[in-house]
Amino acid sequence: MNLFEDRIHPVTEESISFPVPEKVPTPWFSTAGEIPTTLHYYNGAMIDTIETTAKAYPDTAAYNFFGNKVSFRTFIDQIHQAARALRAQGVGVGDRVTICMPNTPQAVILFYAINRIGAVSNMIHPLSGEEEIVRYINDSHSVLCLTLRQFYPKFAKIRSRVQDCRLIVCDIPDGLSGVKKLLYPLIRKDAAPLPKDPWILLWKDFIRSGKNYKGAYIHHGKGSDTASILYSGGTTGTTKGILLSNLNFNALALQTGTAGNCITPGNTCLSIMPIFHGFGLGVCINTMLYWGITAILVPQFDPKSYCKLLAKYKPNYIAGVPTLFEALLRMEDAQHLDMSQLKGIFSGGDSLSVELKNKVDAFLKAHGSTEQVREGYGTTECVTACCLTPRFTHRDGSIGIPFPDTYFKICIPSTQDTAPCGTLGEICISGPSVMQGYMDHPRETAQTLQLHESDGQVWLHTGDLGTMDEDGFVYFKQRLKRMIVTSGYNVYPSQVENVIDAHESVLMSTVIGVKDDYKMQRVKAFVVLKPGIEGTDALRQELLQHCAQRLPRYALPKDMEFRSDLPKTLVGKVAFTVLEKEEEAKAQNA
């Protein structure tokens, strides 16, 4: 056990441990001695662990935002100010509050303030389409929503449809101080003025409202309390809210730090992965703060600026999707980087090819690092990561070994039967970070979280195919569910198809992922128009604009091809695999 964990988050009566499921193979690392196989998890509110860390390291920076470093002591004060403000606005235990933000101090502060009062954060992508935002807010019954001023026009259009949810609007300068706070409005002039409207509450006024609040606001939550809602398509492709508990986050933080085997309090992490994504929220924010590590908040990421960020901040830990590391290799500025300060380099969100891993490892070595890039695997249904490549070893093509107290079982698809060692099957996961379920989707929850009679454990059926070798190394192969992964984001074809098909000119559509050298995959749509309608460039632009109003930016089709018909299977379904093969052939002949 890491001594820091013992000292900062001691085992108490509020701590719980997880038993080893019966009839589950014991992986090689259980006797290795380096990584413990059983841990004790704090069974209370997520914010309690952050406050405990703050007491141990009050002067360490909790976050760094454009050079504005805020200590853990001040950070906790900010959280309590926001918590009082939430109560002043009438938010109570169990209420939902939407955070529609990039990585900014306000987003992080409010995330923990919501937890402090026993409410539930609802994390959504700020580039979500208008229709998505309406659904996310209304389905979660959110009473407040935090967003940036530049996104206000989108909310203004949907105001009449989210009447029960008041809007808090903040600006980037709200998270700055000193000269930078004064200069930012002069540098960035993209913030439109807001109308005088009681529906809108400015961040500064929101915080001010809490200063006069004298009532109780601290809620001592339990591990089983729902802490946050993240969104994913699960195994069906229909976007659903995933209910995650305090214990889920507490377990992930302790497991990640322990399995990472490279944690040092006071170090820094470049937190590029977005806060509305499990990877960004669970690992790059909560896990880092849990262990006393400074989160360097990056609200808007451009791969071209990556080298500048690395050179400026010299972070000890970096995490990203494979495309991020591929971009790094292709940048001329990267040749001058000193990477010797790195202690942890983590890749997730998509498969890291053996070729790319070898290239990144060679790059790291050439630039002074003794570390390797470590691939992780996970799903939003278990917050994010639950499997990681060991620090000083790896096996080609493997996504690593399960976290302590997290167990993998490879099942014969569509069954609960364990597949023989080395045989391809569905990856199933059991452990303390597994979700509570899908919000308002009991049937799909039951399909995904299954009680196995063979061992009496509840297993998360991921919909991913893989294998496990006799030493416990897991190998991801492909997805059972039809899904596109572009720059680490999951895009579900049915989601895009439903939007396209809703256009009055469209008869039907099919969406596939096409190989892309940078994004891994890009979204391409094949569209069949209604009889008598001509597929013009003007109509293509109209359809793309139709999509832009209803889908997040990362899910927008990059190509749209009109077809008179689409290939079909013997049972009449669209044979999207035929379209995929056609695109592969085009790429090879290009």
C-alpha cells in the first residue's frame, strides 16, 4: 500500500473492502508484491477525500488555470462558497445540477460544491446540439445549469423548453486573477452581452448570494449516494445517463493511483481531457486532486498548441487519446521538448496500436524520459479506466491488467459462460467502480449489469470483444456494439442517423466510421433522398447544418454521399459492413 494513501486517507469505520469473486482466475500480479490486490475504500462523500488531502497539503496548488495557481486551502474555501450559494438558490439533497462547461475552475468548483450539499452533478458536452441539451436537462430534471457566456445563444433558443432550470453564466476571467483577469476581455472579444433576465444568474452574483446564506449546507453523503451523471451510448447506441456513486469515484481514484505506481503529491498533471468525459473527470481531475496533484486546467485544446503546453508547464503526468500522441510525433516543435520530468504517460479512449506505442516510446526515450506510454481501458459505466499497462512492462497488443479489486471475465457472447483462456469473448467487469445503472432505463440496466449464478457477482457486460491470457493480461479486439470512435469520443451511428432521417428530404441514411490518419475515424453518412429530390451541394450543406444544430461537433458527418439505394443483408437490413469495405478499398487505391 502506498504510504501516502495510508497517511492521507486512513482506513476507518467508513471504509469498505471488496471480496474476491469465487471461481475467478487469479492474475499474475496478486503475488508480485508491487501492487496490492485488495484496497480499502472510503465509503462516504467524494468531496470528503479532497478535503482530507487539503488538510495534509494546504499550500500545494490544487489547480493551475492560465498561470493562476490556487492552493488546496483556497480551493476548499471556493467549494464551500459555491455550496452555500447552491443552498441559497434552493438546491437541496438529491437535486440535479447540470454543468455544461469545458475545463475551468468554475466547473471544478461547482462539481465538488454540488457533492458537498448532497446534490447530483449532470455533466454534458458544451458543444452538444440544442436538442441534446434540452433532453439532458429535462431528463435529469436539473434545477440549475452552469455554462460559459459564449454558449448562451444556444440556451436562449431553448429557454421555453427548460423553464424549470435556471441558467448560471460565467466567463473565463472569473477563474483568473490580477493582470490576466484585467487583460483577458481585451484579448478575447467573443463574449456577447447578456440580456437582463431573471432566468440568468451571473457567476459572481451566484457566489455573492451564498455569502448571506447562514443555514446548514454540508451533507455527509454515503458511498452509495449518486454523485454524478455522465453520458454514453452503452451497448445499444442510444445515449443514456450513467448514474455513478461516491464510491465509484473514490474507488477509481484509489485504484488508479495504486495501479499507476508513480504518484507523488505536489506533482502536476496536464488536464486536457474534458471534464464531461469520464477520463477527464475521473482520472485527470478527481484522481489527481485525491492524491494531492495539481490539475493544470486546459479549457480549449488545439493539438498544435500541445507542444507549447508541455514546454510551458512541464507536467509530470499526461493523459490523452491515441490521436494526441500521434499528433505529438508529427509536430516539429516536439523535437525540442525535454520529457525527462514525466512520471506517467497514459493513453485511453481508443485502442493504441502496437506501431504507435513503439513510436511514442522511442520518442519519449529520445527526449529524456525513462517511462513508457501506458495504455488503459475502461468504459463510462465504470467511470473510466479499470485496466492499465504495468509501469515497467507490457505485452504487445495488451490493454494491461485489471485494477486492484476489479475483475475481468471473458464470456461467450450473449451468455454468462466463461470462455476458455485465450478465446475471444465479451469483456465483463466486476468491481467497486461499476455504475449504479442507467438513468430511467431499467431494461437496459438489467441487460448490462447481470448477476452471474456461477459466482454470485454482478458483472458489467461491456459489449466489447477481447481475450485474456493465463497471466491476466487483457487484449481488446473489437466492439460488439456498432460504434465509431473519433479522437477518443464515442459516436453512435444510430444517433446521427436519427437526426439525418428526421430531415424532410431524407428517406433513409446509414452512418459509418472511415479511417482517418489523425482522428482514427471520421464520420461519413450515406443518404438516400425521397423520390423527386435532387442531391445538390446546396442540399448537402442544408443537411450538414441540420446536423450541426442537433449533434455535438465531434459527431458531425465529415463526408456525406448521396445514394439511390443502400446495400442490404439477406434479411433486409442495411449492410453497413459493405459500405465500410468500399471505403477501405478506396483508401487503399488512393
